[in-house]
Amino acid sequence: MKLFVYSMREFDEFPCFEKFCKKYEIEYEYTTQTPCMDNLELCRGYEVVDIITTVIDRPMLDKFHEMGVRCLTTRTIGYDHIDTAYAKSLGIGVVHISYSPNSVADYTIMMMLMGCRRMKHIMERAAVQDYTLKGKLGREIQDCTVGIIGTGRIGKTLIRHLSGFGCKMIAYDLFESEEVKEYAQYVDLDTLLSQSDIVTLHAPATEDNYHMIDAQAIEKMKQDVILINCARGSLVDTDALIDGIESGKIGFAGLDVVEHESGLYYFNRMGEPLHNPKLAILRSYSNVLVSPHTAFYTDEAVANMAENSIVGAIKYMNGEETPFLVK
């Protein structure tokens, strides 16, 4: 199998690809460039193309097909950046990956604690030497009800880790887990929204989940609710979120993802217009913490992403079963 890797980060991913391509005896080449129509010729002669979050549309897939690419593997859990149905129609397999759920779970807890303790506001005021206490009164997480939307691998790990804090947990998922029931009670979505002091999202970006947190959902939430999104930006209607913050309904928002982040995150945009005015609005609030899609970013997770993108492709190319093949 011949593998071509786009968007290679030489400072962290390259050692992983060196290690795992050697381990699995894979011939590979790479570029630090993101895939686009101008550079797709780089992967001519390679059967498998390895990408990360770049949008892969029909013209790009047509070009991959013309060059003989048989498999597209993405170093991400989500694959909504790829037109998977069209890829399938061309006979191109799409493989995604899993990585250590501890990374996002622990980052989510960090966001929750920072929200409970108004940490962004405290740090901003301390930066201008305002050491007064007014406006900085926090709450203790063990006194909160935490609502977890989505109890897959990351949601389950979050619930298990959060159980040590002593807070009440309620959960919502279309498919209930017996493991989750040891720590949390499943409820319907409306009940979760109305009873939770903290709402955290761990659902995939599907058509059904698009803007699941909209104006109606926010209206059902408690006053001064904490909302955490370390999943996918499309789960939250940004306009409704801004309205909820302005009205005081949302007391804190911790956002590791935002709508329309593709082409923005993971690039140095210093000194450039961001062409995302709603992101600028969100960043302006003292009760909103925005991070650039880094919840996953640990040494363990990066190694998992590299290795599993390779292993998934190998299994597909060998005709073996893999749970990470997008069907």
C-alpha cells in the first residue's frame, strides 16, 4: 500500500508517521500543504490519501478518482468535511478514526470548572491589575446538575471522570448504555435542558443534530446555564447562542468548536481578517471561552490519530472488516 499524507504537521505528527509506517511496512510521502485542486497532483500514484479537516468536495473527489486513489482516510473522528456519498459512488472508501477519549473528556471538565469559577473574567481583570472580588463569585460543581448530550466513547469517559466530583449527572442519547447508568440517569432531551446547570455536547454532526441547540432549546434551559461544546460547531445555532448570552440566559459558554471554522483553525491567521464576524462577537464576551478546536490535542491522541488512519486504510485495502469504514 502506498500512502500520501496531506497537512502533515512536522513538529508532532511526522515522528508518529515515521514510527507507524515503519511498523506496518507502508511506503509513504507527505506534504505540509492542505489538499486543494492546485496540489492534488502530488498524490498521483498513491492508492491511499490521508487528510485531516479540509473540506473534500466533488471536484476534488473526481480528481482523486481520475488519479486512481482508492481510499481516503481522515485523521479525525468526524467525517462531515468529506462528501462521503459521492466518494462511495466513485468507489473510493472513506475511513475515519478514534483516539483517546480522555483528551476531550478532561478538556470538557476543565471548561466546566472554568465556567463555574468565572475564570476568563478573573484572568482578564487580573491582567489589568484589578484584584477586587466583585463579579467573580463562582459556584461549586458538586452542587450542579450536569447534562450530557451524547454518551458515545467520549461521553462515557466524561461521565466516568466526572463521577469523582460528586455532581448529579443526567444524560440523553438515542442509544442508552448500561455503563452510563452506573453514574447517570437517562432522561429525554427536554428534561435534560430544563434541569441542567451545565449542558455539555458530545453528539456527532449529523443532519438530525444540526442546530440541536437553537433558540427553542436555549429557552428551555435554566437561567445562567453553562453550555460546553467540545464536539462539533454545527450542533449550536450561533445566532441563538449570541442572543442567549446577551439576554443573560447563558451564564457561560465554553466553545472548543464553532460554526464555519474550516479554513480558520490550525492556520496562522495573525493580522488577517477572519471572515467570521460571529466568532469575533463570541470572543468579545467575558463569559465566553473560545479555544481553537484543541480539546483532542494530547500526545496520546495525536499518536492514535496517525496510527489508526494507517490501520484503517490497511484493513480497507485488504478487504478486512473495520468499524471505522464510513458506510
